[in-house]
Amino acid sequence: MLYPKISRSVRAVVSVAFIFILGFQAYAGNADSAKKDRAKVVMIDLRDTTDYSIDHVNGALNISPDNLEDAVNTRKEFQDKNVRIKLYSDDESSITSAKDTFERLGFYNVESLGSLEDAKVRVNDVKATKALRREEAK
């Protein structure tokens, strides 16, 4: 035994504190990676620029399906092939075409959000869920 003069209760407290510290570090590391994962979402509005200028999901990029491959090759958002890509458009064939293009270029984490209205509902649902969790944590 390394420290025979230290009582069992002191050793137990030290052990629990050590385990707590290790657990906290693991939790903090997971929180950091979760933040990084959230930052890797790119939302793309495939509609024309006129429709985009009238209304769009906050933070969405406006890229037409015809310019998609050029945008992927030039924009920094697409440097990481593991980025989560969320597409929306009022034209389902544009979404299908864009998804095919992304997959051909090596991006496999691509999701259709449907129309602008559907995308807004889904984004607001996520925001509402996060707000509810923050309130519950207080």
C-alpha cells in the first residue's frame, strides 16, 4: 500500500474526486465535439435568387442546382466531405438532382428538408427543442 497512514475514508474521497474529474473532462470533451458537429451543417436553398431574396431560412446558402458543382469546388463550407448538408426547394426534382450531385462528389450526409415552409418548421422545431432543454436544465 502506498499510503498506509491515510484512512480509508480519505482514500475513498480522493478516489471519488479523481473519478469525478475524469468524468467531467470526458463530458467537456463530448460537449466540444458536439459543438463542432453542429457547426458542420450547411443548409442550401436551391430556389432561384428572387425567391431566396424574398424569404429563406436564416443562414441558408442560395446555390442553384446548375451551379452546385462549382460551388462545392470553390466554397470553404464543402472542404470537409463529412459535412451535414440539408437541402430545400419547392421543386422536388431540384432536391433529387442536388442530392445525386453531392453523392457523386463524395458527400453522403445529405438530407432533403422539402419545401421552404417544411424547412422552416423543422428548423424551428429544433430551436424549440433546444430552448426547452435549456429551460429544463435551469
